[in-house]
Amino acid sequence: MKRSLKTISKLILILSIFAIILPIKNFASDDINIENHDKHNSSDLKMGERLFFGLILTGDNTINCASCHNTAVVDTFNWNPSVLELAFSTQYMDSAAFANALLNPVTNRISVAHENVKLNAEQIVLIRNYIETYKTKGLDKPKILVTKLVIFIFLVVLFLTAFIDLTFTKKIKFKAIHGIVIFLALAFILKMIVHSAIGLGRSEGYAPLQPIKFSHQVHATDNKIDCIYCHHTAENAKSAGIPSTNVCLNCHELVREGTNSGRFEIKKILANTENKTAPEWIRIHKLPDHVFFSHAQHAGVGKLDCKECHGLIEEEHLASQYADLSMGWCLDCHRTRKVNFPGNEYYEKTFEEYHNQFKNKTLDSLTVAQVGGENCMKCHY
Ligand code: HEC
Ligand code: HEC
Ligand code: HEC
Ligand code: HEC
Ligand code: HEC
Ligand code: HEC
């Protein structure tokens, strides 16, 4: 009995070690792919790669294309197209058109960006073939996730080892050591689990990269476009709404070039119109299905400024979630915020007693909570 337990615990240990090694190997597999092509092709791709990263001198100011065109998934905002976007945007160009797009830019933005590109025809083909490899392999994944996973697995193994030694193998005599290791490992494991579980539901600061680099700063601040111009149902409907491509076209039929992104991003709007598709905006604010929230009640009747709940989105290039959207957040405001009671016909009828108190001046203000803002059924279906 005791021996079979020992074998099982050894097996678990070996499996855990595999579990650590496997993800690390997976991560290195990108390089292997290139090696799999035939010899000639693979050395050409290597050349293309070196040219792309500016590792081969091509003039006085050799440029690193990757300094603008991201090759890895990043969570910071970058106005320039990623190498993956280039791979798709140039896929139907012939070689001449590609070289032209690179060397003879039509827009101000790109002519500055590509000023120092000094490549000959052969080098351009090499670079292009390298760019094309991203179509199948995609952008490099961020490393941070792998590191997190490895730490997590390491903690689990540590926990198991201590646990197994405490109950079965008994190699280490001092029980206190097991206790400390088990306690610490478990604490960190739980912390990591709780962190990622909360992250699934709601996330303050959530700012996904969007299909078009739409910037609130450029529109709402630099060009002083009113929020309601685009989110035109925000004051009288439940949902504020995301503008359709037609709204963008009101201006971008004419405005074809942006100061930061050149033509690349605005071209996507026109492509959407042509193909009758809509950009797949990634939803940022999302309450769970069991919660009812209406913009009309807040931005309309309550006359709250968008800022109170969305922060200074007009100063962001990349929109992000400002409040944590928790129940506590809603209630905190309802408990302190005064409503415009006098003159509000709905309230005056519903809350006659308050109405009389206002009249007798025994009451000078009411919070949202006092008129039902803490009532479960108001917010929960
Ligand atoms: C300083 C930043 C910068 C650098 C460096 C740079 N680019 Fe660009 N590139 C841009 C921007 C911005 C655009 C989009 C401009 C536009 O479409 O108006 C662009 C567009 C392109 C396009 C055209 C895409 C299309 O669909 O028309 C190609 C191809 C390209 N870059 C390749 C390269 C290569 C290859 C290098 C390195 C030799 C490089 N770029 C270096 C900023 C840069
Ligand atoms: C020119 C049109 C335009 C204007 C003006 C504009 N927005 Fe937006 N807004 C958008 C688009 C398009 C999106 C979706 C893309 C994104 O999230 O960046 C968006 C997204 C948002 C979101 C996030 C939606 C989500 O997914 O949760 C909020 C909040 C928002 N806008 C608030 C505002 C506020 C507040 C103002 C005024 C200061 C404003 N917007 C002005 C077009 C506009
Ligand atoms: C009321 C007019 C108006 C509307 C509506 C509008 N835009 Fe713009 N947009 C502009 C102006 C003006 C610029 C700035 C051009 C410049 O940089 O000189 C701009 C710039 C841009 C840029 C480039 C930013 C840069 O600096 O490179 C993008 C991308 C863009 N808009 C996307 C959109 C999208 C997507 C929509 C629809 C959701 C939209 N716009 C709706 C007026 C508008
Ligand atoms: C009292 C807080 C509050 C105010 C004020 C507010 N919002 Fe929101 N907004 C939210 C919440 C909460 C959500 C998420 C709604 C959901 O998931 O059902 C949201 C979602 C959005 C969205 C995403 C699409 C949608 O309608 O669900 C946009 C766009 C938006 N708000 C724009 C605005 C604009 C523009 C204003 C100002 C006119 C504004 N909001 C005022 C709390 C607020
Ligand atoms: C920044 C302050 C603020 C925040 C945050 C806020 N509210 Fe409100 N809410 C108000 C005000 C003010 C009113 C009253 C508007 C009026 O009728 O004058 C109100 C009214 C309501 C009502 C109607 C109550 C009634 O008596 O009819 C509901 C439902 C509601 N809010 C839901 C929510 C939910 C759900 C959230 C969170 C997702 C939320 N609110 C977050 C300020 C806020
Ligand atoms: C002002 C609006 C509002 C009122 C009033 C309100 N809730 Fe909530 N409630 C919310 C929101 C928003 C969430 C979603 C929170 C989240 O996603 O973390 C929520 C979530 C919940 C949840 C799910 C657990 C969780 O934290 O996600 C329960 C259970 C709940 N509420 C019960 C109640 C009960 C019981 C009452 C009455 C005493 C009540 N709520 C009143 C807004 C409200």
C-alpha cells in the first residue's frame, strides 16, 4: 500500500515537471517554423527578417521597420500599422505597387515615416516575403502570460511536493518547513486565481486595441465634436450606442488623412463602406445581464456629465474603462447624490409626502437612494 502511494506521488511529480517544460517549449516554436522551409527559402526569410529589423546596413540611416510596425502583440497604443496589418493590406499588390507604397508615399505622414528607407528592388522583395510570413504565424504573443503560467505551475508543484512529503515520503524531518511552504504556496495560488477571476468579470482600466484606431482625443478634444453627435441616443435611450460607419462618413468622405495615422486607418472606414461591413468594435463597458442601467435616466433626466462615469475619455487615444462598474460604485453615488426633486412631476406625484415636506421647508434635498435608488428591483431584473 505504502509503496504504491510512493509510486503515485513520484508520477505526479514527473507529470508536473512536464507541465512546466511544455509551455516553455511551445513558446520557442516560432523559430522552428522558419527552419522547416527549404534551405534557400529559409535563408532568404532570415535576410528579409534582418532587413526588416534594420540589422543590415542599407544607407547612412538604416531604419528598423519594427520600431514603427509592431511585430508582437502589445498593450500600448501605436498609431502605425502592425506588421500583420501590412501583410494583409499589401497582399493583393504586385511587386511594383508594393515598392511604390514603400518608397513613394502619397501622404505627408508616411513620407516622413519612410523618409530614410533606402532599399533596392531585391531587398524590397526579401522584406516583403518576410512580412508575408506573419499572415500565417500572426503577431508574436506577449511573453508575460507564459511567465505567469510558469509561476503558477511552479507554485502548484511546490505545494504538491510539500504536501506529498508531509503525508507520504517524509524526507524532511521538520514539519514546520512543510507548513510554511504549503501555506505560502497556497496563499499565492489563491491570490492568482482570485485576480484572474475578478479580471474576467469587470476590469477598471480595460482598454482593448480596436479594429480602427479611433481616438476620442482627436475627435472630442482636438476637433471639438460633441459626444452626442456620435453617441446620439445617450440622453434619451437606455443605450448610448456606438456610431455606425455612416456617421464617420459624414466627415471622412472628405477627411482622408489623419495627422497621426496617415491614410491607413481612415482607409478602413471606406473599405467597410465598400464591403458593406461594420468595424467589430470591442465592447469595453459591460454590466452583467441581471443588471438594468439606463443612460436616459442618468445623462438625460439626471443631467449627469459623461465624465462622472467615463472619466476624461476625451483625453485618451485609446478608450478605457474608468469606473469598476461594481454594485458598490452605483450605490455610493445614489446614497450621496441629490435629485432635482422640486419641479420633477414624476417624483412629486410618486412621493407626495416628500413633496409636502419640501413645501413646508422641513426638507431641502433628497438623495437618489431616498427616492428608490437602493431598491433592488430598480437595478435587477
Ligand atoms: C516612423 C515610422 C515608420 C517606419 C520606421 C516604417 N514605417 Fe512603414 N508605414 C508607417 C506608416 C505610418 C504607414 C501608413 C501610412 C499611410 O498609409 O498613410 C506605413 C505604411 C507602410 C506600408 C504601406 C501599407 C499600405 O497598405 O499601403 C508598407 C508596405 C510599409 N509601411 C513598410 C515598411 C517597411 C518595410 C519599413 C522598413 C524599411 C517601414 N515601413 C518603416 C510608418 C513607418
Ligand atoms: C466622432 C465620434 C465620437 C465622438 C465625438 C465621441 N465618441 Fe465615444 N466612441 C466612438 C466610437 C467609434 C467608439 C467605439 C470605439 C472605441 O471604443 O474607441 C466609442 C466608444 C466610447 C465609449 C466606450 C464604449 C464601450 O465599448 O464601452 C465611451 C464610454 C464613449 N465613447 C464616451 C464618449 C464621450 C463621453 C464622448 C464625449 C466626450 C464621446 N464618446 C465622443 C465615437 C465617438
Ligand atoms: C464630425 C466629423 C468627424 C466624424 C463624424 C468622424 N471623424 Fe474621424 N476625424 C475627423 C477629423 C477632423 C480628423 C482629424 C484629421 C487630421 O488629423 O487632420 C479625424 C481623424 C480621424 C482618424 C485619424 C486620426 C489621426 O490623427 O491619424 C481616424 C482613424 C478617424 N478619424 C476615425 C473615425 C471613425 C472610425 C469615425 C466614426 C466612428 C470618425 N472618425 C468620425 C472628423 C470626424
Ligand atoms: C451614471 C453613470 C454614467 C453616465 C453619466 C454615462 N454613462 Fe455611459 N455607461 C455607463 C455604464 C454603467 C455603461 C455600461 C452599460 C451596460 O453595460 O449596459 C455605459 C456604457 C456606455 C457606452 C457603451 C455602449 C452602451 O450604450 O452601452 C457608451 C458609448 C457610453 N456609455 C457613452 C456615454 C456618454 C456619451 C455619456 C454622456 C452623454 C455617458 N455614457 C454617460 C455609465 C454612465
Ligand atoms: C455618478 C452618480 C451615479 C452613478 C455612478 C450611478 N447612478 Fe443611478 N442614478 C443617479 C442619479 C442622479 C439618479 C436620479 C436621476 C433622476 O431621476 O433625477 C439615478 C437613478 C437611477 C435609477 C432610477 C432610480 C429610480 O428611483 O427610478 C436606476 C435604476 C439607476 N440609477 C441605476 C444605476 C446603476 C445600475 C448604476 C451602476 C451601474 C448607477 N445607477 C450608477 C446617479 C448615479
Ligand atoms: C443602483 C443599482 C443597484 C441596486 C439598487 C442593487 N444592485 Fe445588486 N448589483 C448592481 C450591479 C451593477 C451589480 C454587478 C456588479 C458586478 O458585476 O460586479 C450587482 C450585482 C449583484 C449581485 C451579484 C453578485 C455580485 O457582486 O456580482 C447580487 C447577488 C446583487 N447585486 C444583489 C442585490 C440586492 C439583494 C439588492 C437590494 C438590497 C441590490 N443588489 C441592489 C447594482 C445594483
